[in-house]
Amino acid sequence: MSAFTFPIGTHTPPQHAQALPDKVDVVIIGGGVIGVCAALFLRRHGQSVFVCEKGRMAGEQSSRNWGWIRQQGRDPDELPIMMEANRLWQDLNAQLDCDIGLRQGGIVYFSDSDSELERYETFTTLAAEHGLQSNLKSRSQVQAMIPDLNRSYRGALHTPSDMRAEPWVAVPALARLAAAEGVLIRENCAVRRLDNKNGQISGVITEHGHVACEQVLLCGGAWSSLFLQGHGVRIPQLSVRATVVKTSELPEVFAGGAVDSKLAFRHRADGGYSLATSSTHDLFLGWDGMRYAKSFWPAVKNDPLNNRINPFGPPNYPDSWTVKRSWSADDETPFERTRILNPAPSRKAMRIIKKSFDRAFPQFKGWSVSGAWAGLIDTMPDVVPIIDSCSDIPGLTIATGMSGHGFGIGPGVGRVVADMMSGKQSNHMLHRFRYDRFKNGDPIILGPAL
């Protein structure tokens, strides 16, 4: 593999260096796809907005994902938001200053399992109820769809309106659009603490000073739980490492994204493929991993062979054993010490990916890995996010735990959160995503991981 440097990192100069405002309506903590989209729609609702990003906009999972914009297989309560996100991606794409690689090529889930195909058939019924075309494909239809695939499957689920885009191009482009419309953005600006007065948020304290505000949106991805712990608030969120492999330029065999039990692939705008595996997930244990083990047990039990539990994570991980978990407003925080999470890709995952791609497309013999990277996915026990106001801290709204589904649904969640924080009635059912569902001992209802 040739030397590869991820396109967004501390080696890339900051693109947004807005001076600290004295006061805004809303401060957003986190410059990923959720924060950027929420900022854009809040601004369009007439709110003044300041986005604080500790490192680089989209520097973590928002740029490191598969690039799928996927309605297929969604949790029933996520699906309407995701369908709106699909439409919003198309609308926003026309407003951006560059080509983000947005293409409508569909997504396919291959299967050889009767039980899995039955589950897929259940989804087609759900999709039809919402006006979404999603169909089961037979063995011969799968072969006709991707004739170059050296594998026969019993069937597949296919949603033709699903899309793909280039994450490390798309989210920075959305940030530039937000900035052009008046959203204030500052990179290298970690929020250390919330400023509470009389039980109500009155501002935030950043590493560069104080900003007054009436509302704060926390969408810090893998860092959200650690930030909340500093204020005595606990949510059962853990981080899972996901690895992606980038190939050299190869012919396009399918215009969308596809996945089976071992391999996920999509063609990229630069001519190569982004490859991943759904057969191995790396969870690094720390204090939160131990604290929330009971909450996560149903998800682990549901997929025991594909969850690799590591007792020790790197010291800069949000849930490492040694990470600092309390600090004052004058202290350097873990968010400043780790501007961008850049985990090493899993060698085991890379081996699985290469072997699976070789088997699927032997005609590509001699292809090379031109890069590999990993990201940390913020995951909840039920595999659906928190999208809600925080009853323990009035003025705080939380949007985190996207569980690997965040890139595609980003504009939809951003719009939902913007409405919520602007006092507008949501046209979606949000009960599933409530903040207190883990506090009240409610039963954990697992959503689909993919």
C-alpha cells in the first residue's frame, strides 16, 4: 500500500477562523454533518449561530464513513426523517460550490439467508407504507443487476432511489454554504464547559473565551458522552472502530452501494472503490464500556461473532482508561489534546476486505490498496440516536449516537433539530429518540445496525 494521508486532519490548515462573538442565539458543539446541517437550517430560521469545532470541520466520522445516503433498512422511526434527508441532499447539492459526487445509484443488500430475506420483505412493506420503492430481487435479478459479480445470492433487497456522495468533499462544502449564509464557524475551538446560571444555559466557555447564548446543541459524535459527564449527565454511548479501504482506479460494476455478510463496496467519484466489512466491529473497553455493559448486552448478544472487544484502547480515545473525565473552565481538556480522532485501521478488517473483494471480483486481479483509514462511530445500545432536549440541563439539545447512520440522515436530523430549537412543531414522530429512554429503565428495542 502506498503512503496515504487522510484528506482532513491537523496537517490541513483551518478553513474557518471566525472571531469569537460576544453573543449568539445558538452555539453548536461539533462541526460534523449533524452540526453543520443544524446550523444551516437554524440560520434559515433567523437564528444567529456559532459552530465550535475542536479540530477540523468533518474531521472525524462525518468524513470517514462509507458515503452511503441510505433509506434502505432504516429503523421505522428513522425512515421518514431519512426520506426527507434524501430530498434535502438533492436540494442542497444544487446550492453547493463544488461537485460532491452525489449520484442516485441505489443500494443493494445481498443475502443467502431465508430469515434475512424475510426481514427484508418486512422492510418492503414498511417502505411501501411511506411511499418508498424498495423491492426484493431474485437470484437471477441480482445477477442481471451486477453481472460482473463472481457470486450467486439467493436474493437481495434493493432501493433504487438511495444515493452516494463523497463525505470528505460533501460536509466541508455544506460548511462553506452555511458560512456564506451567515453561520459563524471557528475551527481549533474546543468548548470546555457549559455556562449555567440559575439552572439555565447562559453561554459556553471555549478555550478562547466566553460566548453568551440561550441555547446549545451538542453533536460531538464520539466525544458527546465525555463532554456530558463533565456536567454530571450520563448517556450510554460507546464508540466502535470502523475501517475503510480505498482502491486504485477500477471499472464501475454498480452505480450505487452494495453489501453482503462480509463486504461492502461503492464506486467513488475518483474512479476507485471504498470498501468495508460488516463482519467485524472493534469496541475498546474503558470506564464507560464497563458502566454500560448491561445496556449494550442485547446488541452484543444479537451479533456475538462480529463484535471484537478490546480491553485497552489508545490513550487519546474518548473512553480510554486514562482519559481525563473532569476539568474546570481553565483546564486544558481532552478535546484540545486530541483535535482529531485518527484511529489506525484494523489489519484484521483490511485482510477480510481484501480477501472478500478478490473473491467477488477476480477480474480485478492485481488491484492495489491506495489507502486505508478508520473512524470511531458513536453508538447507542438500541442503535438509534438521541435527538432531544436535555431535561437535566435546560437550554441544551442533544443530537448524538447516530450509530453509523449519520452521514446520510444528516440533513434530515439537522432540519429536525433546527425546528425543535426554533419552537416549531416537528412533522416527525421523535419519541423513539428521546433523551430519557435509558434513564427510565425502558426496554431496549434494537434498531437495525445496517
